[in-house]
Amino acid sequence: MDFCDMTPIFGEVEAVWSAPSTTPLEPFLFRVHGLQNDPSGLRIIVTDFQSNTFEAIRTRHQLEDMKDNIGIGGNWSEFVDYIRASVKSEDVKLILEGQSESGGASHAKLIAQKGKGMPRMSVSLAKLSDVVASQAMASLSMELYKEYKNVHKSLVKEQERSFNLTVVVAAEREKNESLQNMLSRKNKSQKMDTENSDSKSASSPQDASGIL
């Protein structure tokens, strides 16, 4: 498995300043995905859609160095799984540092951990500005909308499947009730025939003695 095989990951991340600051922070969204021109490469976009948009692009070689530095054993596929699980976990933070002339932080760092006590991944992010930042925000917005559409389609299909299943169950229930009613009527009819037969059998000796 490579990063190009990984479904893009979206999430909201808690942002904090590395040093005490009175500058308020808006919510941040991020997207982690593979690169089209590098199957083993990785791209991370983080933005608050205002003055803070950051990016990190890592090649296979850089990611292998990161794998060694943070102490993750196993093969490459296991490393990809670990990165995926880390950025999807609840323990993801964005550390903002410095002040940019264009506003906001000058650079940032994304930190994620798969679980308590496990290796922590840390990726330095470069500040984007002007047209490049706008393009990154537009790309994230469009990809997020596509993901929403896919989830919505899946939900609609699941609802249709659930409805069709409900119709089938209702039809089977109606069929079973009809069979139960037919069986009940048949049993009742057989019981009445048996009672009539017993009644005739009981009256036969008396009729015979009257003739004699």
C-alpha cells in the first residue's frame, strides 16, 4: 500500500501558539493525501480559510527518514497505515509559530499520535500566501465537497437498501400471516369435521336399538 492508494483524509485540528499569544485562533481544517506524480509521496494542507494556510510535501526519501527518526518499525505499508491512523486519531494538534508579514503565523507544525505511548509524528509546514494560498484553500474546499457527495451517495444507497429490505420483510410478514390464517381455518374446519363425525358415531347405537 502507498499513499496514492489511501483515501484522502479530512479533519479539524486544534491549533495553539507555541508561545503565549493574545491573537485568537479560528478553527482549522486539514487534508492529507497522496501525490499523483509520486505514488509514495504525501501532501498535507492545513488552513483556517483566512490568514493561515500551510502546506507540506514529502517525498518517499523524506518519509523514510521520518520513519527512522520517529522509530516506526515494519515495512512501508505498515508505515503508511501508521500515518493514516495517526492523522485520523483524536490526538492531532497544530502548533503555530512566529508572525508573518502577511498576517497570521509564519510557519507551523502538525503533530499526530496514533495512541498514547506510541511514536509521535511531526511534520513542519510552510506558509502559503497570495494566489498559492487561495488555490490550496479552493482545492481543499472542492475535495471536501466531493467527499461530502460520496458520503451522501453512500447514505442514499444505504437508505434505499434499508427501504427495499423493509418492503421485503413486510411482504414476507404478510405472506406468513396469510399462511397462518389459512392454516388456522383449515385446523378449525378439520376440528369441526371431527366433532361432527364423533357426534354421528355416538348416535348410531341408539337409532339401531329403536328399530329392534
